[in-house]
Amino acid sequence: MEELDPLARIPEPIKHTAARIEDWIHEQREAHALRRGRLPTVVAYAGYGGEGWIRVLARVLLVEPGAERKAQYEDVRGWRSFTSIALNDVDVTVAAGGARHVVTADRGGIVDAIVPIRLEPGWQEVTLEVAGSPPVAAPVLVVDPATRFGVVSDIDDTVMVTSLPRPMLAAWNAFVLDEHGRTPVPGMAVLYERIAQQHPESPFLYLSTGAWNAAPALTRFLSRNLYPSGSLLLTDWGPTHDRFFRSGKEHKRTQLRRLAREFPQIQWLLVGDDGQHDEELYGEFANAHPEHVRAVAIRQLTAQEAVLAGGRTHAETRSNHPWVWSPNGGGLAKELRAIGELQPL
């Protein structure tokens, strides 16, 4: 008698009711869009990689014929970016350096995959293509194996002022404002540019609990305000198989642990603010992976921002690494100079 694989007897996890409802809605919208003649297209996000591999980040949408460029959200603002129709479980071809690999978009149309492609260090381009759509270029920063320093930065209230109560923050930023209505935190772009000049080969990764739908607007905001180019590490809103909403804290924990595995040679400057859970998360990560942390820089909220954020959340869990605090980029630059992490002008 043939012996069955014991893993084959493990049932798939039962989905949360909200997840089943979300899947049904997606299926109905997808089927309706296909009947109306909509075509698939790839929206490419900036990825990153290392020696012999790249992490591809993108989203597959269904759009009207001829609207492929608009699908890149060049003209889409605020809430309209959340009315797009994702194409789930579709194959996407990744091509670069003479190699071609096929990855699959998940249930939200999100592509987040490691692909074994060898590229030279620096900013490179790969092409992403889905059947029935022209290929799209995707930027990828390939980190040199000799790189020993990088920056992980929060977005809301760290590089971009929000000044809203936390329960309203995500909805307001995602559905109402476009990048023209967002205010940069004073001095942060200058600080990051100085760091980039001091460490020209180092990666900048912008880690946020924001949704991938807002990625194009956030990319334009960072570019328009002269922040260094880098990859966005966002999440997909909505229910999972066991939760009504995804955990933002767990998303950040997971991404930090992943970076430690992917770049064991890099020490990170972790930048966040004291209005959410950044101090707690960075302290946990620094204690668990002390060899991967160079220093922690925390932007202090103003009194008004702190009230709207529900107060400051100074974490008891800290590490023995250098920690600095200041209300703006200029103050953080001064503090980082004092501990030897930033060269004087």
C-alpha cells in the first residue's frame, strides 16, 4: 500500500469570515471586469536584491484597453487608487540579465517574490510581463556584498507630517490626500541626503503599515521632496485567514527580521517616531539582532502631534546601541554627529 505524505493530510487553514467575503467580492469584480474587456497590466514598484537574487515588488491590475500608463497611477489620486481591480493568482514573467522566471501574484494581486537573477550592484531594471499586456520596467537596487550600512525609515510622522488622530490617519492619507497635500518633516530630507552622500552605496528602505495602493503616491512624495530613492515595504490591507485586519506591528517585525536574514553583513540605522510603536519594535529588533543595528534615531512629535497620536509611546525595551531623539531632521543630524554616525559638513 502506498504511503501518503503526512504533510498532505494537513488541511489548509480555515479563512476568517471577512477573508471569505473579501475573496468573493474580488472574484465578482474580477469576473465583471474581464467580461467588459478589461486587460491585465503590471504596476511595478522599486525592488531590491543582493548577490544572485532580487526581490520583485509589483501589483497586477485589470484596466481599460489603452489605460496601461494610467495604471501606474500617474494621474490617480487619493481614494481612486483604492477602486482599482486586482487580478489574483496570475503568472508574471520576470526577465533580466538573460534570465526569465515566472512568479505568481497573490490574492490581492500583489507580487512579492525572490527571484534568482544575478545583476551588477547598483540601480538596475528588470521587466515584468503578464499575458496580454506589454512588459513594464521595474527598478531594482542590487546591494553590493561589500556594503555594511543601510537605512530603514518609517514614513508617517517620520518623513511625512500627518497631524491626525491615529484612527483617522490611514483613511485620510490613503483616501483623501494626494502627495501635493502632504507635508515633509522639516530637515529629514536633508539629513537623509547627507547620509546618502556619506554612504553612497547603501540602501534606503521605507517601512510603513500603509497599503500598496498608496505606493505610487508615496513614491512621488518622496521624490518630490528629494528623499533618497529606495524601496517601499508596505502591506496589503484587509483580512487574513485568521484576522479581520492585518497587524501593522507584525508587518514591521517581519520585514526587519527578513532584512537581517537577507543582508547579514549590514548594520542598519533605524529611523522612526515616538508616536506609534517604532521605539518598541526597534528595541526588540536591536536586542534580538544586535549585530544588525548601527543606531536608532527617533523623531519626537510636537505637543499637538502627540495629542492627536494618543500620546508618546516611550518603550521600556531599549538596546545598548546608540539612541538619539529630536523633533526634526536638523536636530537628529546634530545628535548623530555627536555620536560619530554622521560626518560634519
